[in-house]
Amino acid sequence: MELWQLSASDASRRMAAGELSSEAYTQALLGRIAEREPLVQAWAHVDADHALAQARACDREPRRSPLHGIPVGVKDVINTRDMPTQHNSPLYQGHRPSEDANCVGVLRAAGAVILGKTHTLEFACGGQMPPTRNPLDLQRTPGGSSSGSGAAVADGMVPLALATQTGGSAIRPAAFCGVYGYKPTFGRLSFEGAKHYSPHLDTIGLMGRSTQDLALLAQIYRLASAEELQPCQVRGLRIAICETPMWDQAEPEAQAALQAAAHQLAQAGASIVRLELGDAFKDLTQQQDTIMQDGGRGAFLPEYLAHPDRLHEEFRRKVENQFGHTAQQMREVLDAAALRRIDFERASAGFDAVLTLSAPGVAPMGITTQGMATFNRIWTALHVPCINVPGMRAANGLPIGMQLVQRRYEDARLLQVAAAVADVIDKPG
């Protein structure tokens, strides 16, 4: 195994044992970027000298945390004080914030190396497309809007990356690229210093190569403790299979993959129960979209006022409320989403996790699409934590992501169960 192939958790163990330096690991990742970036185009900004300077500083210091010396990629809608944050927007070319976002500040305090900024859909919601390609098939999308984060982790360019999710922007690219993606409970991880789209939905997401990698990040962000993440077995777990009201929009191979994953878990000793969401959930996807789109009225107002002729038409439409959202409509959709949260808490009580699809199928062909958030929107609206677990495959070998969901604030239990489920459905070979 070459150094760039090491997961964050494996590299951390070697660094703790004095068997690996941050400089050597960072250099190996930079070598992988130099080799693959012309094809994958995952990065908006990488400064190799700056990354190596951070790594050397880490090697000189006492270890601050298990994340000490581990490189991390940061989605380019999240502020970094020492490198550009450009949002894939012509309005922000060369823009350098004076402060780190909260989530980046936590990484620095833990001793992580901020390797660079990963490509995103403009402002993580529309406009200009990123150039990023899926490293598993360069003719296909990596998903979005956290395109670069998913592709960079999948291609061995970086072991960990920050993402964001307002609809399905972390879970979907994780599914398409075959990596582990985690959207925490809404509000558990501060969004301060990241570009808002919808304050009712925006969530920082985390990506890694294994559940152990996600656990490293979860502990750093105080989403779970080491004690809460002690290993558990699949045998005896109660897992609900949820097709969701969008089931007819899933590709047949994806439908079969969910049933196959449930069968594997049952064979491993889990109790599998079907969970039907009531009729009230059928409108939640559209309600989520209304909440999300309405957020753009304020999110892009500064750019609209300062650069009305240069701002992409898609953002102008949002600010001008060309969707025609009314005060009464917004009250109704926000109240409906709040009631569905209560309904889901009751329906899922007693289950260790809910298993559903991460996306309608494999990554679509072409990079002018980022795929559909069909199987993400309701969970984002419900504010629940979600984890993409790779392992299931289509006939062409591309990944079909399985999504595990838990009730709000049950992040630790979800991470624990995801590790056990991954041992069953994501076995090597």
C-alpha cells in the first residue's frame, strides 16, 4: 500500500506510533494530486509549499489530537484565512477571508493540515458548474454540490474533507463516488463562516474513507465520544427499511441493492422491519425545496445589490422571489416540516437505524448534471443525521449508496451502527 492510500485513521495510528510523519503523508497526497488532478479536477486551490509547511510544523509539535498532522480538504464555500474562498463564482475570484470558518478553526486547533479548497457548484446551489469529474468514471458526475470533496476523497487525494448539505450535497456525492459521507444533526456543527443558502437547512458535512475516519471527525467536533463509539455487532440490531414516498423514482438496480443490503444484514443477525412513512410525508420533498429556495432571497442579496449585472440569473431569480413564495406559504411549509419531525421521531423510536437509498441510482453520465437529491431532501428537512455507506454495486461496478438515518441528536448511535453495518455490506472484494 502506498502512503496516499492510507485512511485518516490508519495514518493517525502510524503517526502516534512514530512510524509516519505528517510531512511524508502530505507529500504522498500532493503527489497523488499532481498525478490525478488534470483528469479529476477536484481542487479549486492547492498550495503544495503551504501544505508542507503546515505538515512540518505538526511534526515539530506535540500531538494535539488523533487528527494531528492529518490533511483535510475544505469545500470552497467555507472560509479559510490562509487561502482563497471563491465559491466557484466570478464575483469572488481571489477573495481571501480574514478569518477561518468555525469548522476550519476546530480542525486547526486539533492540529490538522488544511490541504486545500475543493470545487463546488457556485455558492453550493446553482449557477456555474464545477469542472470536477467522478474518479470512478471520468465521463460521469461526482455529484454535487460537494463535488470536489467527494471526488478528492474517493481518488486518494485527501483522506478527509468538509462538505455542506442543504438538499443532498454531501450524501449524494459520497454515494456517487463510493466514500463515506456524514450529515450531522442540523445545528450540531456550527455553520459560522460558511456561505449560507438556507438557514433552516444548511449543514456542514463530513467525508472520509471509512467509518473510523468519520469517527475521528465526530470526536473532534464533539458529536460523539470515544466511549459512545465503542464497536457493536449487527446481530441484534433493529433496522428499519424505508423505501420513502419517492421509491418509484429509484432505478431498478438501486431498488434491488437496498433489498440485497437488507438481506445481508438479516443474514448477519439484524432484525429487519419495514417502515412506511405516512401520507403526510409525500409533500415533504416539495416543502423542503420551497424552504430552500426561499432562503436565497436573503442569502444572495449582498451580491445582488453590489453586482446586479454580474450575478448569475439563477441567483437573481431567488432574490427577486420569482418563485412567488408568500408569507402564508412559508408558515405552512415550515410548520409542516416541524410536524413531520415529530412524526418521524415517533415512527422510528426503537430502531437502531433506518436504512434507505442515498440516491436514485449510480452517478449519471455527464458533468453538466450533478444528479438528483430525490432521496436526501426529506432527511435534510427532518434535521436528522445521515450517513452514506458504500459497498453495494451496480452491474457496471459503480457504487449504489446505502443511507443510514437516525433521530435528531442520535449522531453517536448512528455512527456506531454505521460501523457495524459497514462491516457487513462494505467488505473488501
